[in-house]
Amino acid sequence: MKWKINSDKISFDNIGISQKKWSEVLLKILSKRGLKNLGEIENFLKLDYQKNSHSPWLFQDMQKAVGRITQALEKHEKVAVFGDYDADGITASVILKETLEKVGLEVLVYIPDKKSEGYGMNSKAIQELAQKEIKLIITVDCGITGVKEVELARQLGLDVIITDHHHVPEKLPTALAIINPKVKDCGYPFSDLAGVGVAFKLAQALFEKLLPEELDQTKWFLDLVAIGTIADCVPLLDENRLFAKFGLLVLSKTKRIGLQQIFAVARLNIDENNLPTSRDVGFKIAPRINAAGRINHANLAYNLLVEKDIAAARVLALELEENNANRQKMTEAVTEKVKAMAADKFASKKFIFACQEDFPIGIVGLVAGKISDKFNKPAAVLQKGETESVGSFRSIPAVNIIEVIEKCSELLLKFGGHAQAAGISIKNENLEKFYQKMDSEIEKILDGQETDPELGIDVEVSSGDLNFELAAEIEQLRPFGEGNPEPILASRQMEIMEVRKMGSKENHLKLFLSGNSDDPKILEAIFFYKAGEFSHLQKGDIIDAAFNLQKDNWNGNQKIQLVLVDLRKE
């Protein structure tokens, strides 16, 4: 793997501060994140909930949306929240449902079945809602591509408010209001909110308008906002960083019985003394919420999040846990099959495209992500039906996959998504044409570009820099995630003093390293799942190490630990 070391030169005069306030190492890390002046740095490190929040009324259509919802309240109309089946859409559905009920509306939540209905609004669901005397539909995490569906709703006498955050197509639906930060001239200063973030802004506006005395209570929604935001892999910058940071704090003291039961079955020790991390959400909590829609129906996860009874929540959480275990097995099996196809059929290609009848629709996105990461190429995995195929795409930073898909949209029935993740439905007769055109467009984009995996190093350090003070500074950068990854440091010429295998399967390595400075301390380093690959390492070897710097607490003892990301033997 190629190392790309940050070469930014820090001018303390330009920053306007003395070197004593923050270390040069931290400033280089911040510089790589585009933070190069005092105001930006202090805003990033010292988040203030009020100061760093944007007003929901900055959305151009927010007044229209709140006005129509107020009208529904006055006329005693039934309102439907049309959600999505992933963690972002489910958490957004819960927030909006609880908000609408709080202001006095009768609310029905409709989450489509991933297998039979697919993503987004559909005609059958619209007709079903009309038959139930719904007069207003509010979408969350979907709707921006629903031109036909919104028109059908209008013909049936239903108004539609769209709240979404996905890529905006050329033609917009004729909805009563569209609240999407990616819509041109929408007025909102931050375009990267998750679907749950957009729903939360609508909730804030409704509280301000209809329940101003309880506006402060909206902070209790932040546990769900953090889960949806982190799960959807939007950049944890600007307002998303605010949602994640304060949301994780609320999550540690959540009042939601369903979340407490997820913690219990996942064996997560979370409370006010053990704050959850973005990694806990991304790898433990969100996958379990997502598993419902992938294996059966997302209503299981939705019902768990709104459940008030402990015994009922326990039953739902255990069912969700079983779904998640099944999801893991299915994903592993299909990933191995697609890996073999990618290594064979697509070895010389820039784009991997796998479409088979036996690929379960619930996991194609997960598999596409694993394949894209493994081969460092854009990848698509589709389930092939009798006449149509449906699937997901994952991409690499050099390729904005939704823009490429849009260039091929004449061959598609439906599409939507983001720069790095998208979904489509397509007639089988167009599969080959679509693949050829996508492959050609991606070849053009990547022509002459290196696509070998590259490891970005935030800063190169001496082992003498690795101390509790620096680890504490790095802690200030949390929560880590998309757009704000955990910093990777590199240190050269480190000598291995001892090598140990760890874990029940002995598949992890623990190295004891002597530094490359006058500092005599021995540093502990952990390399997860690499015992086989680096079995040749031995005492006396000299290595260059790339790592995350963390504080490790074990039995009341605190020490510095390097969590290795990569290493090179001299």
C-alpha cells in the first residue's frame, strides 16, 4: 500500500496563536482537515450546540412545510410519514412520527418492504395511503426522485412534503414543499445532512412554531440523529459533527427502552460513565437496526425504537439479533462468490458488475462495499429477477458514482443515491448495454489515474512525540467518521523488542517497539487480524509503522497504545 504523508507546512503566525496552545502535531492533523485559522480550529474543537446549529427556517420551503402541517392539525387530517428501511430512514421516521404526534396529529408510518417494493415511494403504497384517508404524506430519506409518485398522490387528493438528502435529479417532483439541502438555492448553508438530520430540522421548526416552550426537549432526539447520521456515512463535519458529538452523549443516557435492549443483546457497556463512540454506532448498533430491512422488514427495528414495554422490547431485540447473525452469514457467503468473479472476469476492468438470481437483495449493498474496498474499484452487485434486476453500487473517491449512473439513466427504471453509494432498478434486457456504458464512463474518469490503495498519513512523528498529552489532544477530535477519520500517524525506524500472538484464534499481533528518539520508553502496538500476514516478524526487525494513537485503560492502568494500520519492514 502506498503511503501519502501530509506535507502541509504550519505557520503559527498565520494561525495567530502560539505553539504552546496546541501541539504542532495536532495542528498538522487539523490542517489536513482544512482547518487552518483560529476560528475554524476553535469551532471544531469547542463545539457549542446553540452557536453551531443552523436555523431550520433557512430552508426556503420550511415555511410552506410547517404551514401545511399546521393546516392538517387545524382540519384534523391524518398524516403519513413515508420512510426508508435503513438506519437513517428508520430513525428519521421515528423522530417525525413522535414530533407530529406531540403537536396533536394522527400519524401513520409507512416503511416499504425492501424485497417487494424497493427504495422510495411507489404507486401501490400511495394508493393504499389514499384509501386510508391520508391527506398529507411527508417523506423522510426519500422522495426526491418520485416524480410519478408525487403526481399520482396529487391526482388522488394528497399533498406531499419531501424531506430528503439524496442526489437531486434534473427534474424535481411537484411536491408542495421540498426540504433537501442539496437542492440548488434551497437556502441551507450545509449540504451534507443525513436524512435523519433533515427530518430533525423539520421537527425543530414544528416545535418552534407549535410548541416553543418545549423546544429544548428536541435534544432528546439526538440519540436517533447520531445513529442515523453516523450510519449513513455522511461527513462528520459542520452540523453533522454537532449531531454526532452531542448525540452520542444523549445515547449514553437514552430513555428509549429499545436502544437499551439493543445495547444489552449486543453486549455493549454504554452508560453515562461509558460513552459510546461512532465506532460503536457504525459497527454494533446501526448494523442491527439495518438487519431488519435486509432480512425481513424494517418495521421490526422501527417497532423496537418506539416500544415502551421492557419485555416486548427484549423480544424484538432478540429477533433483531437473530436477523443480524443471518445477515452476517449471508453477506460472507455472497462476498466470497463475488470476490471470485471480480478476480476472474473483472481483473483487467475498472468497474466490477455482478448480477445473479441468488444474490439476496437485502445484502447487495454490503457486498458491493466489501468488493469495492477489496479491489479499490467501483462495484455493483444486483439481484436478477425474471424481467428486472435491482441492486446497489459502492465507489472509490475518484469516481462520483451517482453522476456516472445519471449519464446512463435512459437505460434505467429507477435510480438514486450519493457520490459513493447508489441504487438502481433496470430491465434485464438493458443489463449488458448499461454495464458497457458504465464501464466506458468509468474508464474515461480513471484514465491514467493510479487506483492502487493509498494510505493517507496525517503526520510523521518521532516516538518521543507519542505521549499522553498528544493522545488527549487527539481525543478532542472525536467523534471520528466520514470526513473526520481517526488520525493516522507514522513513525520510522522503530525496533521490534518482542512479538506476541493474541486472541483465542491467535490472529492478532502485539508488538513491543523501541522508538526512534532519545526517549527510552517501550511502546505497545496492536495489529488486529494480521498475525498470519506478518508471521515473519521477529525481535530485532526495524519497521516503519502507521498507526492510530490511543489511550488504553485496563484494570485501572492507563497506557499509550499504537493501533497499527500498516507497517513496512526495513
